[in-house]
Amino acid sequence: MNRRFLPHVVAAMVAVITIGTLPAFAATVTLVADFTAGNTTAEVDGYQGMAGDGWAGAWVLGKTSGVTAVATVNDPSNFEGDELNPGLGNYLDVTMGREGSTGAGGGVIRSYKSTELGAVDWTLEHTISFTIRLDEDVDALDAFTDLDDRYVFHGRKDALAPQTGGNMGTGFLITGVSKNVGTVFPAGVAGEWTFYNGDGDDSFLSDPLKHVDTDIQLLTGHVYEFQVVVKPETKTYDAAVRDFTAGGEQGAWVWGYDLGWRDQMQADTPAFLSFAGRDGASTTGDNRHFSLDALSITGTAYQVEPVTPYGGMTTVAARFTDGVSETLVDAYHGTPGDGWKTAWTDVESGAVGEVTTTAWTPDDLEYLPVKPTTGSYLSFSAANNSSPEAPAIANAGINRNYATTTAPGIDWSKPHQIQFTIRIDEDVDLEGVFDDEQDRYNIADLTAPGARTSETCTWIVSAFSKFSDPESENFLPEVAGEWAFFNGNRDGEWSPDQQVNTDVVVHTGGVYDFTIVVKPGSQSYDATVSDGTTSFTATGLGWRTSATTIGGYLSFFTRSDDNGDVRAFSLDEIEITQLDLPAIPGDTNGDNLVDEADAKVLATYWGAAVPVGDIAKGDFNADGIVNALDAAILAAQWGDHTGGGESVAGVPEPATVVSLLGAFVMLLACRRRY
């Protein structure tokens, strides 16, 4: 082999280039990406694909500003190009080019940093294999000649747009070098594949001798096979390449051993694979073009930590009996435990001034119970300190998460009931204070600590000012001065007309009891509010979020928009209870509603033989077949079965249900025919 190193250069390098055979590797699990599913986001082994089978996510098309990048799966059996090697089949075709005046990069990235069963433990030694074909005419005299023209395959810590395989966060780095190396690479590697041998200082341009020569030339249409052994413990890697087009299965592998990661300062393994090209600034029309196939990662299976199943408790409560404490559960802020995943969290955003939150017990002089029959309680107040000349929104409140995953608690993935009592301590009857549509009290479930309602909310309860402007586009006049429930479309959106009027008036010193029945199966909830005189219940209210699980952060917060405004409330008797709602004939998804969703299930399995008594497939009479008898049961049970009062949705007559079912069956038949 033609060596192109001076003796002192060789001595300075940790890497040693040898020719030999591929070493054996004892695998326990292997991830594969060979694009058998084609162009799809519904299967793992497609492009862009989806998470699963050990992959942490789908493929990402990354590119820098001023770059066009395209990736698509070609199927040789449909005359879409030639497979890279015999028997490989589908492959990913990637093209990137420069639109702007400076060099830039683009390509595809995928993460294998998964903690699911079937994943490779990226923190232990593992081997990455892949096959590349160069589809660009790199042999042309005027192509692939800029010193920034290159192909770059590397492991990195994130999915940022690929360029040189550099910057902080890069582990192994393989580069296909341009014919013009300039001062960036050693002269001997022009037009060849190189391995980068880093020493942790993240240098690239400043030390070209760190690019190790393989003597494997880049040739148009040639297929190259690569192996990379990632060794996280020492932050090194071994790398190998061979020209399969030139040597076939008998071709020699060129290896580099114990090469240093480019960035050795990072604590974690760079577990994002990037396959990219870079287009230099001085040439045009020589876009990078390559194909990728036969990607696999072999290593030790990730050991999934055992997780305590959700549930185990029937009731989780917060009554503030422990007063103010950071070490006792039923206190403010409290500590995780007894079904609570977290302590209470203070949250705020915007022009928030002084916030006062404390838990009062009967021993305190300021003690004023929410109800004569209740004990300790939490008192909260938040001031708006925006400028009088430039009023601004202030949001403030408290959250606590009950969605436990590693300790006993409520099974929040199933129906459960949340009850609490709240007192309004602000003078909301005084005009000029609680006086427009931006002044409100909000109670909701969030996916993360937050000080305001957002698209992540499931259920939402709000109290609006009676002085709100009826002409405002952010306000529904019917809810002025009252509590309202939000009836969402499960799309994250919010509009004033989605507020459900309760006729329960918000007034100074008012004490209100709430019951929220959360039904994750149908992404819905029922809500009841009572002031001791007037009570209102709405059932079948839709979540705001499109998520299928609750967030778990029970949230109480305030909103104001004028300097000097002070929202104030007291909170007590929080109790979250697991519900064991009885199965309803006709309810296929367990949401205690018999509705269009259940009719669609019946239509899907119409005429089919199913497991006897499989309600989820529409066998309501347990005879093993879905037919008119089951449709009759569905019609008879149509409606809401939560036991709550007024339903938001109307209940049709049985004849209407049968007609609806017939329409579903006809639609399904048409889909199957075509």
C-alpha cells in the first residue's frame, strides 16, 4: 500500500492504519435501517419513518441556511434506480446543493438514543455499519474541486443541521475529501476517504494532520462499505472502509484504530447518526449526491429500568395539614409522596410583582378557614407591577403533578375524579379592579409547570370579570362575571365561543366546590361547580390538547392586565379519586359515552367473527359476531353514561343511530372495494 505519512507524523498519531479482515463482534441486539417500507411516516423502516424497533425517532432532513436538500427512497423493483449491492433492494437517495454564496451542508440524521426495549445501549461499545454509493460525478474536471466540497458521515449529540461534522458534540467523523484540500487537509488525502483522529480540542481546520489517510479514492458510482466501532468509555472509535465496487466481498478493509472523538468533553455518547454533504462556495452545479443503505447498529441491549405500574392508590389528597414545610408531603411547598409526583411549584410570567403564598393552620392568628368545617388551607395572591403608562399581562399561580410513574398513586391514564374548594379573596365586585376580559382566574391540567392556559391543557375552568367588554373578540358575553368550562376540539386551539356558561356567579368571598371527572379514553371531561345555592354540571366536554394522556400538573393561577391589580384566592380540600366506572353496553372505548366513535367501531367489524364478548370490537351481546343485534344495543345505550347532569352534546333517537351506523357501514364497504 502507498503510505503517505512522514515517520514523525505517524508517530504523532494514535491511529494505526492496517489492512485486514473484519473482526468478529458478539452482538446482543441489532437495529436496522434498510428502507424496506419505502417513503412513509407510518412505519419504522421507511423515510422519514417513525420511532420504534430501537430507533429513538424518525429521520430528520437537516440543512443549513441557503441549502436545498432532498431525500427519498428508491425502489429498484419499480425501476427506480439500481440497488447499491445485489440483494439490498430499496435505498435512500440524498441530494443537497447550495443556493447562497457561501459553502453549507445538508443531509439526513437519525437518533438511536432510545430507552425502549430493543434499543442498543449507546453508553456501551457498539458497532455501526452502513453502505454508501457516490452518485455525483466526482471524476469530472470541474466538479468536486472546492476545498469545502466534501461528504461527511459522523455521530453527533443532537440533530442540528450537518455541515462539516464539526463543532462541539461530534464523536466519530468520516470525511470524503475534495480534490482540492487547500490547507484544510493533508495533501495526500485529496479525493480520498479519511478518518478524523481527535484529541478533544474540537479542532478541525487548525490541525489538518488529524485527518487520517485511508488511500481509498472517491470514484463516481462506486459503492463503499463502512464499519465504526464506537467506544464511549475511552471516547475513541475504530473505523474501516472498503471499496466494494473495486474488490467485492473479497475486498480488503482499511482500518484505523483508537481514533479520538472530535469532542471529548461531552459526557454522553453522540448517538445521532448524520449522513451529509457540503457544497463549497467557489463552484456551482456540483451538488453532493449519494445513496445510503444497509445501516445497522449492533451492541448490548439497553436495560430498561423496571417501572412501578401506574396506580396502587385510590385517593390522593392535599389539605395542607402540615402547614409550610419542604420535608412533609401535605404542606406547601411540600415534597413528593403519597401519590404526588412533585412538590408544589410556583409559576409566573409577565409583569408579576409581589406574590404571597402560604399554608395557614388553625394555630395561626391569620387563620380564616375556607369553610367552617374545613381546616388548614393555602392562601395565594399575586400583584401586577407593570407601568401605569404601559399596562401588561401578569400570570402567576401554583402547580402540582400527580402523574406518578415510579411510585404508587392514581392511575392517571384511566378515569379519575378531581375535587377541590376555592374561595375568591379579591374584591371582584369593585369596578376598576377585576374589570375586563383579561382579568380572570384559571384552573386547569397542564403537561408541564406553567402560569397560564395553553395548547397543552386538557381541561380548563375559568372565572371571568363581570365588567368585561361584551364587544371584545377575546370574550363571550354570556360568561361575564361567572365561572365557565372550556369545551375543546382536541386540537390545541382556543376561542371565546368554546366557553360553556355555568350561571354560577363569581363574587367577593364566594366559596366554590368543583368536581372534574377526567376521561382519558375519550379525551373528555365532565365538570361541576356549586356555590352552595346554584349548581351546574356539563358532561362530555372536549380537551383542548390533542394529546391522548393528561399532563398531570394540577394548576391554579391568576391573570391580570393593569398596574396594581391583585388577584387573591384560597384553596382547600383537594382530593383525586380513582374511578371504577362500570362497563356500558355499546361503549367500545371505555369513555362512558356511546357515540359516533363507537358506531365507527361497529361499522369496522360489521359482519365479522370476533372473540366472544369483545366489546372493543362491537360484540355487545357476546355471540361472537357483529351484526344488527349489536347495533340495536348501541342504539338503546346511545348517549352519556357518566351520571352527570346537563350534556353538552344532544342525544339522537335510536332511528337516527341506526341511520348513522348504516352510513358508516356503506362508507367502509366503499373503502374496502377501492
